[in-house]
Amino acid sequence: MKKNGIKIGLLGLVFFLQSCGAYNFSGADIGTAQSFQVNFFQNYADQTPGSVIVPGLGRDFTLALQDMINNLTSLSLTGSNGDLVYEGEIVEYKVVPMTATADQRTAQNRLTMSVNVRFYNTTKEDADFERRFSFFYDFDAAAPLPSVQAAAHEEIFERLTQDIFNASLGNW
């Protein structure tokens, strides 16, 4: 009797898990798409006043976006003809003072990065968009940018890629 109960429970669990096949924990709505493509994000930040070019930034951001989508979906990464295509450019990367001390010295700086993203969904064209995404990282003004850059990029990339993912595939 006890073995039958266990078998029925396991069978019910299998049916439950199989019926949830179209859903995932990320909330991604990939529809019928099977592949995605992330084109290289060129760094055009120097065209925005006050912005600077950081070598390798375009490559690092492109890889971060690929990793985010790869980790949160079952889609295959492809170099061309993807069902979902992400492309764009880095349009801002600058440091500005945020707060001052009593003697008028900068106490905190803010690194801001903005990307312009074009998203194309060949399986659902009404999902296409072009949008600007931006995020920042605040740090002590006494710290030189190179000393905080790795941590800043990690935090900024995490937020930007999550925002892009949610805008393109989020099913909220």
C-alpha cells in the first residue's frame, strides 16, 4: 500500500513537472524562438560630451549580455540568423562628481554607462524595440577610476543586462 502511494506521488510529480515545460524560473517568454544572437556593441561613448573610451568595454559588455541570456534561457547562441537579435552601441561612459565636502571638495563620484539597444524578434515582430538603458556606480572620489573599474563594471553590467533581458524577454 505504501509503495503504491509513493509510485502515484512520483507519477504525479512527473506530470506536474512536464506540464510546466513552457515556463522557467527567469520568467522569460521566448515563444517559438530557438536561437539568439548578440552583435558586437561598438563603443561610441566619446561622441557624448564628458564621456571617455575604455579599451575592451564593448567586448566585455557584449559577452556579459550573451552570458545573461545564455544562463537564463534554453536558447542557443548563434553568430548569424538568430531568432532573437540584440545589437547596439555604448553611447555614454563618464565620471561626474556627485557630492562635496564642507570645503568644496568632491567626496563621491558617479560612473554612468548608457547603451542604445535594438532588439529584433523574428518570431514575434511586435516585440521589436530600440531603447536606451543606463545605470551608474558611485565611488569614493579619493579612489582612482582604475581601482574601482572591475567592481563598477560588474555592477553596471549586471543591471544593464538584466534590464535588457526584462525588456526583451520578461513576461511580467
